[in-house]
Amino acid sequence: MFRASALTVLMTLALACAGPEPYDMSAWAHLEAEPAPEAFEGVTVTFLGVSTLVIRDAETTLMIDGFFTRPDLGGLNILGKIAPDPERVDQGLSLGRVRSLAAITTVHSHFDHAMDTPLVAQRTGAMLLGSSSTANIARGLGLPEHQIREVAPGDSAGFGAFRIKWFASKHYPLPPPADIMLGTEVETPLVPPARITAWAEGRSDTIVIEHPRGTLVVQGSAGFVPGALAGVDADVVLLGIGGLGGMETAYQEDYWRHIVSEVGPAEVYAIHWDDFNRPLSEPLLPGGTAGGDFPLAMHFLEAKATATGVQVGLLPFAVPVALY
């Protein structure tokens, strides 16, 4: 019974994440942010697909998630087992121009966020911060305990001029049968290869990164906890939109209100929109069933930009963009 269920989940995710090919991204070219000037000395963000982000100033580099393996779910065998790919992780770090990291943290513990995180920490010397589920994923790959720190909503940690804060959030409401991956924990060290269902959600967080120059909110999944960000003021929000286009208008409006309007940013950039079945050696294409989710989500964001005056955009792939 479990094998059948796991296989059904695998097939559902493979279909849901797959984007159309080819897909003409030129319709959204006007939303792509300009690269940071070469001599820029402020804070930048580099987008590396899904919600993998490199955030740096002149002295300190942080990373969110660090997911680079991007296995082809549609090409897996019946057992559906996956594992981090060291070569793809190294390629991803090279694309992000990352040699060392002060810290890496995850928005939650599904494979497309946390699977590669321990390997990234090993490669870069980063402190890995996250839920108990993320910590058990790290232990399963042999990351030393001194590089693992469990955090909870309300916690904060400083690295250079940055301060990372964690706030309670929720995952986008996955449809059945994939919803069995929500609300569960990775209770023991997870040793890959394993089925995708082994990478349980754990706890979903909204991550707030403060810096003397400005404040960034990272919302990796299109879910929310009403009022969780009360009192947070942000300059920029990186907004996960995977699945958002298929939701009812009332849900979309609630998501914008609780994650964007609550914190009052000047700029919002969409993340977690791409088909993570595709390796980073290929161009990013939208995910979502038949790719239809992406344009619906972007039309919603553009409408909100018109109504509110908030600047909405997309981050170019593997190119630093000035935050502030």
C-alpha cells in the first residue's frame, strides 16, 4: 500500500512540476530585474531556481535552501529514490559564485529545498540552521553537529551585518495525494537514496533577513499564517508563487495581504516558479500543471502591482541583483 501511495505521489509531483517545452518567456521580459552594477557595494541577491538564493554584502554570504540536484522525477524507477548529486551541487555553487558561506537555512524540509543543503554546508563550511527535520536531513548526510543549529519561530541569528529571523508559516496546500507530504516530520537521520516522501515538510518558515541597508522577506512556498509577520517592515519580498495561479482569487488576495501588504515592501520578486525536474544546465521554464499556473500567477501579481504601486518583477537566473 505504501509503495503504491509513494509512486502515486511521485507521478503527481512529476506532472505538477513539469512545465511546457518550449515556453516563450519573452512575455515576461519587461519584469526582469536589471543586474547589479559590477562596482555595487550594497546587498545583492542571486536567484538559482526554486527558492535557492544567494544573499551577500561585501563581507558575508548567506544562502537559502541550496537545491541543485533537481532530479527528473518522471525518469525515476518504480521505487522513486533520489539522492544529492555532488557534481550538480558543485556546478550550482559555481553558478552562484559561492566558495564559502556563513550560513544556510531552509524554508522547509521537502527535497526541493533541503535535500542538498547538508552537502552545500559541507562544501562551504556554512552553519546550517533549520527545523528538527532539516537537522535530521543534515545528520543523515554526516554533517558534523557543530555545523547544525535547530531554530524555531521567534529565533534569530547574526552573521556579519546580517540578522536572520524565523517566523511561522504554512506550505502551499498541495492537492491529494501529494498532501501526505504535509504536516509530517523527518524524525530520524535521513540517509539517501530515499523516496521523495522521506523528505517530509517538517516546519515551514518565513525567513526575514535584516541588514543595516534594508530588510528582506523570503516566502518560499505560497502558504501563510495570518498575522505571523505583524510588526515586520520590509523593503523587498521574495514571493513563492508555485501553485498560486491555480488557487481561488480569495486565497490569492489573502496570500498577498498576509505576506506582502503586512510588511509594506517597495519591491516583490517572484520565486519558486520554475520546473525543478530540469537541470540547471538548461534554461529555467515555468512549472505547474501544463505550465498554466505560471501566467495566471504572474497576471495576478501584475494586477496587484497596478493596484498598490508595489514594483513586481522576476530575478534573472544566476545574476546578482541589487536589493538595497
